[in-house]
Amino acid sequence: MPTILLVEDDPNLGLLVQEYLTMKGYQTDRATDGNQGLQLFMAGHYDLCIFDVMMPKKDGFTLAKEVRMDHRDVPIIFLTAKSMQEDTIQGFKVGADDYMTKPFSMEELLLRIQAILRRYQRTTESVETTTYQIGSFLFDYPHQLLSRTADGLSADPASVQPQKLTSKESELLKLLAQNLNQPVSRSFALKMVWGDDSYFNARSMDVYVTKLRKYLKEDPAVQLVNVHGEGFKLIV
């Protein structure tokens, strides 16, 4: 059964869409604001997301950006009361797969969901990236190994041995590798890897960032830098 995350602040419309999609065979979870929507997304697995654009606490565009940082491939449909071309363009810029203006028919929404899911099933084939090329490094996420590729090896025999990473190191490096050359906010990284952004966890993350820098320093083309006011960026 395909699973859908619906984030809509209008309780009447949200309940109506949820009941309709459930009746059509889609397991549908519903949130009423952007923060709650992000919490549900991080805690579950969804085949498609439907986000209202204008919402309290966190708008749909911001929510989509944060979702894309963790899961680049999940399809997103935006719902909005606006019909301005600028809003449509912004929606596609942040990764929308489709865009529907209120009011809309439930039948049309269902057809668009079915078309998007068919397209994603053909193109992704449920294959998730498990290895990442980072400069001259190859990061094997399932086995938590960071190794140099053949052309990146130095004369130092010690550098030939793959570096075994801890679970936290692997999770943090995966998040950074998925957003290569893009900033990752401290708060988002803490919530994704540690579960919350408490002061204690923030200090712990700084220690792991220092460790990752040590592992990656063998390749001068790879840098893990602090981005003032934002967080971190893995640059190649």
C-alpha cells in the first residue's frame, strides 16, 4: 500500500483529502503545520508528499527544502490558493513534481498521484545510493568504511587501510555527502542524526565533525567547512 504524507493547515480540506485517498487505497498520514509535517516525515517512510504552501510555523516551500536534504527522490505535490506564476516557479525550483491550485477536484489529484508514482517506480526501481564518491575517497555507508581510491593513495602505507567509522560518523558523513557542496544546518543535522538539537548533542556533533575532518584531510581537494550562521558544508 503506497504511503502519503499530507500537510495541510485547513482541517476541513485536510480531512477530506485524507479520507478520499484512504478510500482509494493509500495509507495517508496528515499534519496541520510544517513542523509537525517534518516530524512525521523523519519518523516514517513515505512514497509521496502533498504540501500546502501557506502554512503556520513552516511554509510548504521551506518544508520541501528540508525534506529534500534528507530524501532527494521522494515526489512532492504542492497545494496552494495562489495562482501567480512566480509561486509556481518557486515551487518547481525547490523540487516540486506537480502543483495544484485550490479549488481542485479529488479525481484530478488522484490521477496526478498515480502518474507520479508510476514514473518514480520506473525511474528509481527502489535503488538507494549506498556508496558515495568524495574526492579521492569512497564512502561505503552500509559497511561504515571510508577508503581511498587507487589513484588517490599516497606513499604512506597507513593511508591504504580503510577507515572504519562509527555509526554516528557514518550517519553524519552520509548526510553531508547527500548534500555535497551544499550547506547543511546544524539544527537539521542534529535532528536527523541525534534525534534532537540539545546543547549536549551539539557539542557531541562538533567532536564528530572534527574526526571527519581528520579522516578527510588526506585529500586537499576535500574540505569540511563551517558556514557561519548556517552549519557545515562538505566541499569537493
